[in-house]
Amino acid sequence: MPRERDRILPICRNRKAFHDYAIEARLEAGMALSGSEVKSLRQGKGNLADAWVHFREGEAWLVGSHIAPYPQANRENHEPTRERKLLMSRRELSKLAARVREKGLAVIPLSMYFKGPWVKVELGVGRGKKQHDKREAIRDRDDRREMDRATRDR
């Protein structure tokens, strides 16, 4: 039987990331959050649609994510779009920063979830897709769907 801390509860996904980027690698990071942010996320009020990861002074920051204010927090509430520090080991952080320095690579948050009592972010290292790459991916997906239908109907 799985323990309570091993249970994963999804909060939100960044569907746009898979359309705009070719994801090459994935990794997990924690986030430094205030209490009102965690309570708001427990209600499912998080959004990663326009978020990205920025490296500054040897630290990684999640920029552009939105966590709605918690109504019961009064004056102790958080700013919805503030930058949030990502928690990773120093070695992981330096490897990731080195890969991002390569031309065309970016770090994009793919999903946010609870892993036990902690909020985690799944990050993807990806290369931006051009418009013709997006069309090709849609065409491949449609072709695969047609083949599946044909084999299923036989």
C-alpha cells in the first residue's frame, strides 16, 4: 500500500508547452511557497500557461506562473504572479544552467502537482518549434489516429 507522502495529486498542466517546444529531458523541482499559495493550490487555482524558468545568481526562478489569491488570507495574501524560487540540488542546477546556455534550449514548466505535502514542478528542457514543425507534428498525430482507426475497424 502506498504511503501518504508518495501520493501524487495533479494541480495543473502546461498543455501549450508540448505544442510550442520539443521536450528533450524532464526533471522535478520543489518550490518555495508561502502558506496562502499552498492553500490556493489545494483548491486547484494554479496556472502555468505563460510560465518559464529564469536563472539568476546561481538560482532558478519560476516566472510568469499565476497562483490565485487565497480569499481567507486577508492582508497576509501573496502576489499572484510573483517570481517563485525553484528548489534543486546545486549539481542539478549547474547542469541545467549549462544546458540552457546552448543555443535554442529553454526550461519550461510542464506540470505542477502535490507529492505528499510538498508542491513539485515538472520541468522540461526543450527546443522551440518552428511553425512548420508544429504542422508536421499535427499531421503525424492525425496519420497515427487514422491508422489506429483502420486497424481497430478491421
